Amino acid sequence: MLSQAAALRSRAVTVIDTDYLVIGAGAAGMAFADSLITESDADVVMVDRRHAPGGHWNDAYPFVRLHQPSAFYGVNSRVLGTDSIDTVGPNAGFYERATAAEICEYFRRVLEERLLASGRVRFFGMCDYRFDQSGDHQFVSRLTGAASTVRVRRKIVDATYLETAVPSTHIPSFGVDPNVRLIPINDLVALSEPGSGYTVIGAGKTGMDACIWLLDSGADAYGQGMHSYEVAWEDNDPDRIVLIVHFQDRDSYMANASRAATDTDYQRQLEYLDGEPEWIDVNYADYVGKPLAGN
Ligand SMILES: Cc1cc2nc3c(=O)[nH]c(=O)nc-3n(C[C@H](O)[C@H](O)[C@H](O)COP(=O)(O)OP(=O)(O)OC[C@H]3O[C@@H](n4cnc5c(N)ncnc54)[C@H](O)[C@@H]3O)c2cc1C
């Protein structure tokens, strides 16, 4: 709840005059403001609903990195990173790729040491931009509710155009079965017990990063080497249900069977079985019919 003083402040509307109002202090807004103050003597007001510059990188999953060399990213006036070649890890031999923390720190320094230090840029974090019905450009503090009207001499610059949405800050647009545990990629590092398997939704950069991180972190690919399974019951005895699981080879089967999560599932299934399953090794000399998936 707002204090009385904050409530009073929230009703007072401050008026700010500037040449350019930049909405959004992500990579786009920061690069624009940086070039603008280099190329002109303009005065700039920047507004962002986040507390710090850097946009979506502030909410990124902990193991994200740029997918290109750091030196290709950021604003014109300052290089991101040291243009060095990585010597260890999966990126060894290639130019360094900044982490989210490095990108946020970079944008913080650009803001403080370049934009604010110029004396021509003012930054208002934790503020929502609103276009008022009366035609005013306003921003409202998320902390105090205080509103400010901006009188713009030259241009409003909408640097929110991409509307980047990250899983940790939006509600899924699909239904989720109550038996499924759905987590945003950010929460993978907070897992305290293994999942019985991992299904990654989305096959863009974020999805790829999730797969690579899971594999690098030792999460095995559940069902790897499993061709197919069949559930059937006998004509003569419909109460007798048979489950036949085909694995590519014994190693694949052993890798799956020795997973802690597979064992937990198996112990649960045993309650419904007459007895221990019968494992049969066969070598296919020939296979007639549709090929088994993934063969
Ligand atoms: C996980 C991920 C990895 C990526 N990796 C790369 C990469 O390696 N290389 C690459 O080139 N690109 C990458 N991208 C693309 C990325 O979108 C761009 O690089 C860039 O960061 C986008 O910057 P932006 O300023 O357009 O958007 P954003 O980062 O979304 O910034 C927009 C800002 O506007 C603010 N805002 C929005 N509406 C309002 C409002 N009404 N009032 C006040 N503030 C508002 C938001 O709070 C936000 O801070 C990646 C994207 C994602 C999601």
C-alpha cells in the first residue's frame, strides 16, 4: 500500500522538456541514444519499466550467451568484451560470447559512463510509458505512482518495437495437463529433484540452449535408443496385457534402465504387473513392414 506521502506525490504531475523521448532502454534504445548524442547536441529522456538498461537480458536464463562474438553486439561508442578467443569450453577456439550478466553490466556502464555522464540524457527506470488520451506523453513510476508528462520538441522514439517476450515473464498461451510440471527455462537451474524426462517446447535459440545445457549438465536423453513400444492383450486372455519395448541395443536399454527416474517409474508400474518383466535379447536378421522409427 502507498504511504500518504507517496500517494500525494503520485497525484503531482511533473513536466519534463526534451528533444527526444526514447521508450525502452534495451539494446535498440541504448544504441539509438548512444549514436544520437554522438552525432548531435540533442537532449534525451529514456524511460523503461525495468529497473536497469539492457531490456530482456535482465530476465534471461542464467546460462544464456550471445550467439555471435561479443564485439558484434552493443552500442557504437563502446566495445562489448575484449575481443579475445575462448580457450576452454564448447566455444574454445572462437571469439568470446558474452553472458547475460556481462551484457547487463555493459549496458549499465554505457548508461552511467557515457549517456548520463554526457549531461544530456536522463534515465527513468521502473516507469511505464503511457500515451494519455489528451495527447500527452506520460510515464508513471511503478514504485510511487508519480506521473510525469514529457513535452517533446523533436521525436518520440519507440524502442519497444520488437516486444521481446521471454518465458519467465509471460503466461503460456497453451493449456498444461495437471500431471505435467511446466517450468520456464530460467528455473532449470533451481531443480532440486530430477524430472522423469524433459520435453523442450520451442525450437529457437532458447529451446536449443535448453537442450545443450541439459545434455552438458548430464541430463540424459530419456528414451534415447528406444525404437518403439507396443501394448497389446491376448485374444485368448484379454485380462493379460503385454507391453513390448524395442531398444536399438542392449547399451541403450541399460542406459535407460539405470536412470534413477526410470527406476522410480518402473517401481510404480510394478504395482500393476503380475511379476517382473521378461527381458529378451534378439538380433533382427531382417525386418518386414514399415521401418521402426529412428532405425
Ligand atoms: C534469449 C534471447 C537471446 C538472444 N540472443 C541474441 C543474440 O545472441 N544476438 C542478437 O543479435 N540478438 C539476440 N536476441 C535478440 C534480441 O531481441 C536483441 O538482441 C535485442 O536485445 C532486443 O533489444 P530491444 O531493445 O529491441 O528489446 P528489449 O530487450 O525487449 O527492450 C525493450 C525495452 O522496452 C521496455 N518497455 C516495453 N514497453 C514499455 C513501456 N510501455 N514503458 C516503458 N518501457 C517499456 C522493456 O522493459 C524493455 O526493457 C536474443 C533474444 C532473446 C530473447
